[in-house]
Amino acid sequence: MAQAQEKTQTPALVLSPTAAKTAATELRPWGSFTILEEGRGYKIKRIEVKPGHRLSLQMHHHRSEHWIVVSGTAKVECGEEQITLSSNQSTYVPQCTTHRLENPGVIPLVLIEVQNGEYLGEDDIVRFQDDYSRAN
């Protein structure tokens, strides 16, 4: 004896004008970043680095980072290791580890950064070297 199964429809997601937020892009001397999403213990950014530019040699006390290259070439310094990454490759930067990101290529480097930690503020950056005179 076959029983009729009740079909349920999932309602479409409708965002009110106040719920739909446009992410703000922050400009930096080396390029820009856009916060795509953030919640308790994580933040997701889209980072774009101009050709020939690099971020400061830095570290964070309260967060780790995972970088996934979307396009371009990334030269990564993480602790004592230096690697080069291209599209669809990734690396992990542990908390309290010195690191630097550079674009040695001729096209913009675009990557997704996933931050994890107890505190994710921009003021948790200890700079050791910086091409733009922002070292601590």
C-alpha cells in the first residue's frame, strides 16, 4: 500500500532593502580589501594586491589566516618558508607567525582570506617591515 508523500516547498530567500548590505572596500597603498562576511570567530575578505606591491611583514596575536588565490600570483613568506601560489592554491598562516604577501606578477593578485580567532580587528597587526612607512 503506497502512501502519498506530502510535498513541501522551500520558500525563496527574500532580502529586505535593509538586510541587503553592500560590502565596503577599503583602499590601501598596496591595493584593497573587502569584508565579504564576518561572524563570531571568523571574517572573510577579498584582497586585491597591485602588481609589484606587497603587504607589510606582520603577525597577529589573536588570529590565524587561510589564503586562497583566485587569480594572479602570490609570493608568500610565512615564518622561515617562502612559497609561490597561483590560482586555486592556498596556504595557512598560523597565529603569532610572521608573514607577508606579495604580488610579483603583472596582473592584480586576487585572493580570499579566511580569518579565525578570538579577536579579528585591524589593530591586531604587528608590523616589522613596511614599504609604506607603517611599521610599529
